[in-house]
Amino acid sequence: MYCVRKMTEDLYWVGASERRLSLFENAYPLTNGVSYNSYLLLDEKTVLIDTVDKSVSGLFFENVDHVLGGRKLDYLIVQHMEPDHAATIGELVLRHPELTIVCNAKTRTMMQNFFTFDIDSRLQLVKEMDTLTTGRHTFAFVMAPMVHWPEVMVSYDTTTKTLYSADAFGTFGALNGNLYADEVNFRTEWLADARRYYTNIVGKYGTQVQALLKKAAALDIAIICPLHGPVLKDNLAHYINLYDIWSSYRAESEGVMIAYTSVYGHTKAAAQLLNDKLTELGCKKVVLCDLARCDMAEAVEDAFRYGKLVLATTTYNADIFPFMRTFIEHLTERNYQNRTVGFIENGAWAPMAAKVMLAMLEKSKDITYLPTTVTIKSALKSATIAQIEQMAKELM
């Protein structure tokens, strides 16, 4: 049975939500599913903006057929070729063989890699700020390479001032009937998923996101329609400001994250003691994270959210504990920078974890390291407790 949402007199949401998927991209845990957004415009010419993941294709095609109501589909605008948005293009062409596909040259190349149908005979290639008029509506196309794939573009409807933003401004989470962000409490229900989505999926490409934000600033935008999550139409400055903070690698919130791994509990005790000392000194927000047990994507999200990070781990096989190594690799591959970092190391006979962690972060830009490094030889003693107290003061 179809499930659509009428957005304006001629625009419909025809996407679908997937609630059974447990790992996004087979890597990032989902607790609330994910939505795959697609939009269908009924102008003098009909226009579909992106398709969906194959897992929800049945409902998607029911939605499209219902809204078209027997009309032919004239255009498909392809903004992003990642399969969660493009997997159903082949079947769409089979159902609508007279369809014209609007995309850029890089998208054409990727489409040829994914599909075997005759692509070139139905293509309309566009470049930066080329336009497509479909009747009352005119679309202008803005290239957004590496947000977060090289072929990405966004589409701006000059008539309704709507920006179809591809994966930009997307979030994890299935839609539960509320399509617009102002229909829910976005801060409590969606912001964490939006931050986690940005940090883990798009976060490496802050420079490219900044370039897109500069282009968007020249447009008069009233609505932002992303490919995942709620549509944004109220208080757009707030959401754009969040994207500006995230993509410029600034801390969003005041606070300290303590990320630790611990084999027999001694490093955990040091991390907990630092947590207590910080709160005694008046720190309002401390996030304590056991990297062996937490959702790694959430840990990465918190590391980018807060301005101060303490890494506490053991020397392990003349290196560091595997979960800590994985965590730091996640940070550095996403261009972790502009933060204050401290180290707590533990080693029974030759502690070297701090040295290893420092080397892993050496290419990270604008990192301020705390003067005090806490070195534990097996278990906490009075001297290391004093070091932790000093570290707490340096973090305030």
C-alpha cells in the first residue's frame, strides 16, 4: 500500500523508511532505522528527484505510481549515485522507458559502472548552474563534489526556493509520519542522529562542505530537502550554523570526553577518577566512554562534539589496545583537529601507549596537548593520583 506525503500543491514525498536495517553501510549501528527520501514534482513535466535503496523499492514504486496517477514520468534528477539512493534507477527505466535522466558527467560515468541499460540515449548532462524548466518550476544545479562522493550535486528550485541537498543535512533515523523537522522535537529526537550521521559519513570532507555552504549562501533558501531524515523549513539558520560548526571542525559543546580501554580495570579506575576530579572542579559535562563496549560511531560523534579529549589506554603487544587504535584511526581519517588532547597510559613494565597515541595524531592539525601525561605502572598510586588531579586542573 502506498504511503506518501503531499508537501505542496504539486510536490510529494515518495520515499520510504527502513526499520529492519541494523547496520548502515554495513558499518554503523542503527537503533531507529533510516529513511530514504525521494521527491516527485507534478509540474507540466513530471520530475523525480533521486530514487531509493533496493530494500524499500516495492513501496517506493507504489508511491511513484500512485502520485503519477497514470501520467508519464518525464525526468529523473540524479544527485548522488550511492546505491541507497540509486539502486532502483535500472528498474525505474524499465517502468518508464521514455524517461530523461538529468545528471552531471561524473554521475554518467558512475551510472555506466553500475548499470547495463542504454544510458547515453536518455541523458541530459548539466554543469554548474545549468537550469531545467519543467513548466512553473525551474531547477538550477550546483555541483557539490565530495559531499561525500565525487559526483554529488544539489538542485535548487528557484520557484519555491527549495534546496534538494543530496546527503547534506541528512540524518540517521526512520521517519514516523512526521516529515518536517518542526513537527518533532529535533533537538531531543534527531540532533544526535544528525551529528552522528555527519561525523561518520560526511565528516572527513569538511573543506568540501564549507565550499557547498558558501554556494548555498548565495541562494535564497526556504526549504531544505535531504535524502535522509526530516525536511527542514523553519529556523534554517540554526541547521546551517550546525553544519558550519561541524564542517569547520569547531567544538559544538563545552565539555570533556574521556575515552578509555582497560584490561583488568586499572586504567578504567584512572579514567573514572579523572571524571570525578573534573566534576569536583565544576566541569558541567564529562562523557566517559569504554571503547570496548560502546557504539564506536557514537564515540567518534562525541569526540568531535566536545573540545577536549583524554585518551586512556594500556600498552598492548608493544602498541596500544586494539579498540583505542581503531578509535584514533576513525578520528584521524575524519581529519580530527582544533582540539585539546591529553593522555593516560598504563603498562606493567614498559609503558609506551602515550608515545604511540601521540604518533598516531601527529598529522592532526591544531591539536593542543596537555602538559601532564599520566603514566600508570599497573595500578594507581599516590603519585599517579596527583598527576590525574593536575590533569583535571589543566582541562578546566
